Amino acid sequence: MRKDFLPFSRPSILEADIEAVAEVLRSGWITTGSKNAELEARFRETTGCRTAVCVSSATAGMHIALKALNIGPGDEVITPSMTWVSTVNLIVLAGATPVFADVDRDTLMVTADTLESRITDRTRLIIPVHFAGAPVDMAPIRLLAARHNNIALIEDAAHAIGTEYKGMPVGRLGTSIFSFHPIKNITTGEGGMVCSDDPDFEARIRRLKFHGLGVDAYDRQAQGRSPQAQVVEPGFKYNLPDILAVLGLGQMDRLKEMNHQRARLAGYYMEKFKNMEEILPLAVPDYPLKHAWHLFIVRLDEEKAGMDRDRFMAELKARNIGTGLHFRAAHLQKYYRETFPDIVGTLPHTEWNSQRICSLPLFPDMTPEDVDDVVDAIKAVLSK
Ligand SMILES: *Cc1c(COP(=O)(O)O)cnc(C)c1O
């Protein structure tokens, strides 16, 4: 058995990153400033997006994006239930109604077909979620939204830093929100980025993330924004401190290399699971893409394994192998189950997966020997 605990994720932080943070601390300017501007520029270069705005988390970014689209009571917002609950929480907190579209059973992503069946006269926004590092098939979804009075689209790209869809990086078109939480492909501790090809939307995001102040130009002389800036509308306090933004710069330098290592490890897992019938990895979609391998998710065939997923996770933990659960379906979480009981049973693929999915360890500093340890532990658990 493995001696030390292998977590399912761990951020890759170099001494140079620690030194960069120390430099910001010594500089006299530790909150939003030049490092934010550099990280936004780096994001524009990498994804080809027209505008990029740093925020304190993807959740904060989603909050002000909903606000910028004036989503409120009477509006319906379509999203998968197979996602992190923050999006659904925000829809409800905005006074709007979440409407769940089912996902493809083997990619965990919504399709134009599953979305279309949920569109009504009140649909104002669709939030597709790129899953585990693979891209949603966006082209037919863009056509669908355009055909229905230009329903707004926001891509939840928390899993998709470095993902490409049909030769184009996620973020290049439309509006996408990225996360820099420690388990994501790059991290700033906490943080996020709102990318958009619409400068008016960007302007609104910039003011909503900082008290609703009308100007956000970082003034090197004044070390911040102009003291004369005025509130144009009530806003929030969702800015990213430079202490954190500087971490993102080092991470962006290594994005390709880190994602490459994730892909290598994922390929190795795939090979190992080819002949293990109890373990069903997610499918990689067949349209042209570049996978960011944010997560390595498998589904446990409970019958063949002779145990349920929760027991499987506990048994692995007892063998020093950490796992994650991405995600328990939002509509099956206590609050949503009790508030919207009629939804239970209407999302067969989501519910099937919610019960069986499990994320295995995958992070750039892992080695193929670590993968061997995970696979050996799984074999031991299944043969018990
Ligand atoms: C992590 C995650 C979020 C939230 O990101 P934060 O930066 O933690 O707010 C949103 N959606 C998905 C799919 C995620 O995985």
C-alpha cells in the first residue's frame, strides 16, 4: 500500500512563484494594480478573447455577469444540474428560475438537443458548462440561441483553461468565465476571469466588480484609480488583489506544460482502464478539440464492482488515495431537492452519473508511478 496520502488535486507552486508574491508584498502595492492588468493581457493573448477582467472568483464573476444581463424575477436560466452549485445558487438569489437541461451520459455536457427541449418564452440565458477539460459542442448551441431571439450565452469555463474547440481556444468567442480556485488548471489561490468579445459588457463587469465606480484604469502615478471616479450604479467588491494575480502570471507561463503533463497522465489512466469493466472513464467528444484534462472522472459500475461509489471512495481513502466528487447533481442537493421536488426523476443521465462518478487524482506534479498506485489500489478494492 502507498505510504503517503495522494490527494486528488494539488496546486503546482514553484519557489519562483513564492518569490513573486514576496516581491508584490515588498512593493507597497498589494491590491488590484499592475499585476491584474498583466494577467488580463496574458489571458487576451492566450485565449484570443477581446476583453478580460480579473475577479475574486468565478462565482463572483458569474454573479456580476447575471447582474450585467439584468437577470431577475420572471426570467428562466437554463443550465445543467451536473455542475458546481454556485451557478444555480446565483440564479435563485437573483430571483430567477433555474431550468435544468440533461447532459450527455458519457461527456456530462449539455447539447443543443437537451437545451432546446427546455427553452420557453421566458428563457433569457443559457449557461453551458465545459466539463473536466473538454469543450461543449458550442456551434449548434450558438445557432440555437440565435434562432430563439438571441438568448444570451455565458460559458462556464472553470474547467477549460487551455481547452480548444474546433481549433479555437475557449474564451475567444462570446462570454466565458474561468476559475483560479486551487484545484483548477491554473490557480491564484482564489480568483477568476470574465472574458468577453463585447466591450460594453466588459465596461459593466468592470464597474460591477468594484463598487459601481465608472473608471477602472490603473494609474501608475496615483497607484490606483483616479480619486475623482464616481459611482455610476451600485456595485460589489469582487476585485482580485495583486498578491494573488501575480501567482496567475507564473501559472500562465507554465499552462501548456502543466496541461501537457495532465494529458500524459490521463492517457496512462485510459490505457490502464481499457480492460477493467467496473471502471467507466468519461468519453472524449468526437469533434475537433484540445482537452485540458482538468479532471479524470470515472463512473463505477456498482453491480460489477459489488459496492456503491461512496464505499468505493472510502475504500480508496483507506488505501491513501484521495478522490473527488464532481459533481453531486445540483437538483439533488438538500435545498434544491426540497424546493423543487418535481425535478427529481426528470434528468436521467445527470442522476445516473451523480450516483456513480468519482474523480481520481490528477495534477501536474503527479508521476506515472502515482497513477500505478491509484490503479493498484482500485484493483485491490475491487477484488475484496
Ligand atoms: C470551480 C467551479 C466554479 C466556481 O469557481 P470559483 O472560482 O470557486 O468560484 C464554477 N463552475 C464550475 C463548473 C466549477 O468547477
